[in-house]
Amino acid sequence: MQRLVPKQTFFILVLAVSVPLSYACSFPIGYFYQVSNLRGTIVGVANHDLRHESRLMRQRVTQEGLLVTLREYRWPVEDKGKLRIIARTKTGKNGEFDLSNAPDGHYFLDIDTLWGGDTYTIQIVHRLQRNQSVLIDVSPVYPDCTGGHEFVIVH
């Protein structure tokens, strides 16, 4: 005797196979890190690095020679490469960078890393209480939302 597969089972199987993978976390659109001074240090490690598991260890590894680009902010945006560049620099020997001459406004801060890139949305407001610097952890985020992509404002 031959068993037939019900239509509902077939439909569920086709649906399950056709759904794209999605991650547990995503970054909110429209959230801006507010700073009065955009200068600081870039740190981080790749996913396969054993230090990635520990925030303390990740944030002790400075990133030298990374390209840091401040672009005008517009939303929605199809191609960030077409946005006007406000300032650009490379990180120094100890991961330091300085874009403190940028005017007040909303920006994309793009950081090119060896394992890809990371983007932060920044609002520069010079009249805010002056922050001393920022610490940016460009370590990749795991699908469960743990890991890097941190922007720490140091007062």
C-alpha cells in the first residue's frame, strides 16, 4: 500500500526551503551616537580570533591602517558610495583617528576592516558636553547579537 503525502505537508516543506536565512539581531535605523568630538581609537578582532569571546581582550587589540570615512547621512540610501565624503583618514599605530574638525550634522561613519567593514550613524553636536574621545570596537557581531560593533563615548 502506497502512502500519499498530504498537500499541507508538501506546502510547509516548500515554504521552509524557500525562506531566506535571517539573523536574530539587526541595528536600528535612525539611531545616532551623539558626540561633540569625533576622535578616538579603533579596536577589534575577527570572528575566528580566540580573543573575540572576551570584550576585554577584543578591546585591547588596536587596529592600525584602517580607512575611516565620514559621509553625509541620507535615508533611504541605495549606494553609500555616492554620498558626499566629509572627511577621511587612516588609523595610526595605536588605532587612533581624528575627525574632530567635522561640522555639526548627521553622518555615516564607515570603517574598512580586514574582515569587511562596519558602519555607525553619528550626530556631531559641538555644543554638547565635550567628550574626550570614543572607543569603537569593529569586531564582527555573531548572529546571536554578541561580539563587537560597539561605540563607547569617553567623557
